[in-house]
Amino acid sequence: MGTQKIGMTALAGLAAVAIFGASSARADQNGGGYGGSCGISVTVVNAIQATLATVVNESDGNGGLFKPNRMWSAVVDRKGVLCSVISSSSDAWPGSRSIAIAKASTANDFSNNQLALSTANLYGPTQPGGSLYGLNNSNPFNPFFQPQGTGVGQVPGGIITFGGGVALYANGQVIGGLGVSGDSSCADHAIAYRMRAAAGLAGIPGGVGPGGTDNILYAPANTPPTGFQQPHCFPQDITP
């Protein structure tokens, strides 16, 4: 299913949020807290999260391990405030909730109106000897927000430097970040990338990935990643 078709089903997907992971979607969404409520409107947050139901059912499985994918999806605003975190399955990996939040935070933290960096783009430079080695120690995730049902309206933080996080753009400006986790990091990237496109928030200024985007750039097989590359996860990996 292409991006255009996904976009056409985004509104229909709003109902799906209430169907799968409904308790998570309601309990972990749009709360008040640190500095007030989320800086992204409830309508936009809901539209982003609604795309998850469609994307996890892509015919190519997003190149992942599971079909449909079993994901956590998190949205943060530009200040890092957690707006929403939902799951597409009651059997999504529990540990992936915190990872999704951290990916959303990372993509938001290191993108701006000149350059978009996905978390997949940060894999190579954060390896030993890379220009950003040590970045993973800079903004640790607050373990207080690990329990399910916590963190919305707060700034959990976190740094993750493998695929699954993308910045959200509106009118040329970063408005926040989207992070997903629950499959291979390569599939996670594909899901986040497709969700953002379906939500109409992919108007990036440019990037370090293929074609000047923030798409994943795979290192050649059996070759350590350099520059802004990430290694392959599985033979079925895709570039969305």
C-alpha cells in the first residue's frame, strides 16, 4: 500500500485507535503536566496516531519480524513534552514503550528547520570513533516514566540512535517527534516514516539520507556503517 492510499485512510484510522490498545490510547494521551499540556493540538496528535493501525498492516510487513507489526507509538512536542503513547497490540513488547518515547524525543531534539535527522541517521556517527560518539549519554530517559500510564504531559527524555524516530514538520518548522518501537529497528524506521507521510507532516527541509531526505541509509552488507548509515537488520529490510 502506498503513502497516498495510507493518507486517504488516516481519518478512518481514528476509529482504530479506539479498537486496538484502546486503554493505552486513552490513558496515555494529551495530559497536562510539565509546562502545561502538549503543544501539538489533540486533533493533530490523534491523526498521527490513527495512521498506526493502517501502517502495521502493510502487505510487506514493513520488512519486520511480525505481521501485523506489534508496535508502540509515541508523539512529543517541540519542547519534548510527551503528548501520546499508544500500542497496536496488547502483546507489543513492554520495553518498547520507553524506547518509542526516547526515539520521538531524539528525532525532535536533533532536527530543525535546516536539517532533519531520523534516529536511523544517527547510528553511524554515534559509533566509537564517530563524530557524535557519546551522544547516547547526553539526555537520559527518566526511569520514573517507565511504568505504563505515566509520562504524558511530562518530559521523559531519552536518546536512541537506531531506526524508528522521525521529526514532525508543519510549515517548514519542527513541531515535535514521532517514535515507534516493537520490531526490528529497520522496520521501526519504515513504520515511523510511513506514519509521518500519511499524517502529512513530512515536509522536511532536507536530510543526510537518500535523495536528501532523512530516510534510512543502509550500509553495504558485511561493511561497518560510516557517515549516517545504519546496518541492515534482515534480508527483507525495506527503504520506505
